[in-house]
Amino acid sequence: MSRNIELKARLANFDTAHQRASSLGAALDGIERQVDTYFRAADGRLKLRERWSCDSNGSVLQAFPSQLISYQRVDAAQARPSDYSLVVVENGAELRELLSASLGMIAVVDKLRTIYLHEHVRIHLDEVAELGSFIEFEAIVDDSCDDRAAHEKLERFQVHFGIAPAHIMSRSYAELIAAADVYDRAPPKSTKHPPQIELSTVLVVTALCAAVFGLFKLLSPAGLCFAIVPGTMIVALIRTCWE
């Protein structure tokens, strides 16, 4: 299993981030469209990444082999370790269908990712559909760079790119999209139907109002008026409250 130390944050200005990557001396490694499909997993997280090489305008140039990635990472708004295993997959579409049917799909993340490399760190400038712009650092942990050294690199990168603590993300893109899908969903319309008010109901209410006003016998037109008007108002109020 491999390990990265990762940090992700919201990005205010894409052009500024590109300029700061260049001033850092980072090498442009490519631009990719990546579609990550997340599946239910008994332990950790599981995603299938389908990839395409793109030009600077985001137009697809060629397809890359897909990657099946299993990883474990805590949700924290800080640099944190991510332990992962990666398998290259030739037919990503067929595997996606198979895993969706057998495990169940959680979310799909569609993004355009610009990748820079510097000092054993992958710098990702991401434009994520439905979410916006983000920057992500992945400091590779291996024999030449332990956890402490990786954390120190990310601290320097955070300062260089001007990342404020308030902009650091704790959750993954998949969790943000899944949450948006739940909370942005419009509430269902009421299926209740207002009650049908029968003539007999109006008469009963009229009689009750007449009794209240001491006009139960309804002998005069004035008395009838005093009974019908409140009765009609009560019926209208019942319909309004129900709707």
C-alpha cells in the first residue's frame, strides 16, 4: 500500500494559482479530464477513475487506462495521510457497470485537472463540475521522504499559494456532491386534496353560527345574513388551512 500526505482547499483564482506554480518552479505534467465513480465499500473508500488527456482548452485528445483506487483517509481540515492501493484497468466502462450493480454507486465526480510536479509533490488545480475550483497537494511518502518531511513541504506550499486555513477542505469531492444532491433536492409537493365542502356542511355551520348569534330560528332576512356570512367565512378558513 502506498501513502500520500494530502491537503485540499478551495481556490479563489485559477490564473494566480498557475502563476504561483510556475514561480515555484513546478513542471507541468499534463491536463486530464477525470471521471471518478465512487462505490460503497466495507472499509475505506473505493473509486474508479476514468481518464482522458486534454489540451489547454479542455478538449479531449486521447483516452488513458482507467484506475481502480482503494484508499483510507480521515476527514480533517488539515494535511492528512492517505493510504491507497491502485490497479490499472483497461476497460473502465465495463468495470464501472459491474461495480455499480454489485456494490452500489455513491457519487460521480467529473473534473478537469491540471497537474504540476515539484519536489516529489503532485499539485492539482481542479475545476470540478457542480462544485467549483480547488487546489490539492499530494506529497508522496517513500524511502526518500517520510511523513514529517512531507508535512513540512505542504506547509511551505500552503504559504506559497496563499491558502488560508478557512479554505482548507475536510471532505472529499464525492461527499460534497452527495451532500449537494440531498440538500438541493426540491421538497415533494403536497398530495393532499382539500376536502369537498358539501351544502349540508354549509347549512350545519350556518345553523351553529345562528345559534351563537341568538338567531337560530332565522326568522328575518337580517338574521339569515348574520348566520350565512360567518358560516361562509369559517368554511373558507377550513379550506385555506387545509391547503
